[in-house]
Amino acid sequence: MINEHLSGTDTAQMTDYVVYYRVSTERQGKSGLGLEAQRSMIEAFLQPGDAVIEEYTEIQSGKKDDRVKLWKAINLVKKTKAKLLIPKLDRFSRKVSFIAGIIDQGVDLVVCEHPNVNTFFLHLLACFAEEERRQVSERTKAALKAAKNRGVVLGRHGSTLAAQRRALRRNFAMENAIELRASLAEAGSLAAAARLLNEKRMPTVNGGRWHPQSVKNYLALIPT
């Protein structure tokens, strides 16, 4: 467990959590890719008086709802009256209906990157995430179709690989648009925003640290 009840701590201040992680592929699960960043977010969020009852790690695409580990986590939350703690909303799901269904079951959902957001705003954030995912998918399909029409053999040329990397960065920027813009607004400068993102343990698309220029580059990829 990440954190246990501390002796001598006032039990009235303690919060019990069931933690849920999700990675998309078996490779990510074995290598820790993505999972390490999620764990860092959880560790940074937990307070000395908090307790983690159990952790569940799911290796499953975010597009699928049949998640065995998640339902185990939810059942334990209901049984123990604990809260379900997740690192990021988009790692949990980008489907409004899925998130709404979980909340409608009376599950107290807590998101590390939005600790003070109530249920209503969680629904709104889910709506934004779902719409961003749809737009990203449409743009990616259009770009691949245009490349194919130009005679580009996808996946075989360096220029295509470069385009794929650009698309990956653009997708990352779109998926994290809310967090990036909020960080800049809160911090007031690119340098301060980079420090804030690093403090939140949010990695770049390559898993690295943020710098003022990288914040600027990713923000430039987000349509106004």
C-alpha cells in the first residue's frame, strides 16, 4: 500500500481511498510506462492522515468499459464507504456516459489533478475530454487520408514518421488542453507553468520534464 494510517493521527481527519490505475497495453503494464507517472500523482496527492485500502491496476483500452479490476474497486468502495481515487480523469475514461454511470452509483470519485472539483464539474470535464477525443480522431483520419491521396505509403518513410510524431504531440496537447491552459493561467508565466506541471508530476508526451519552451510549444498546438 502507498500510505497507511499513521499512529496518533486524529481519525476524524483520515480519508480512506481505493486507488485505481489504468494503462492501455500489456507493454505499458510490464514496463511501468505511464503507470509510474500515475503513482507519482497519487503519492503527491495523499495527505499524512490518509489511508489506501487497496490498489487496482487495469491493463485495458480506455475505449472499453468491461474492466474487471475497476468493478472490483467499485465494489470495495461501496463495501468500505471509501472514496475511489484516480490520477487523471482521461486515464479513467473520456466517455461521458461511462463516468456519469460510475458517479450515479453513488461512488465518491476523487481526481488527483482536480481535487476540489465537484460532481457537476466532473461531468463537464468529461464532456470536454470526449469532444476533444472526437476532434482529435477526426483530424488524424483526415491527415492520414490526405497523406494517402498524395501517394504517401504510411509508416514507411521518415517524413511519415515525423508526421506521426507531430500528430502524437498535437493529440497530447489537445487531450491535456484544459490542464495546460489552467496551469498557465494559474502560474502567470511559461516558466512558472513549467514548474507547476513538474510539481504535479505530469510528464510530457515523451515522459520528460516541462520547460518554458515545451509549455509554449504544446500550447501553440491547441486551437483557439
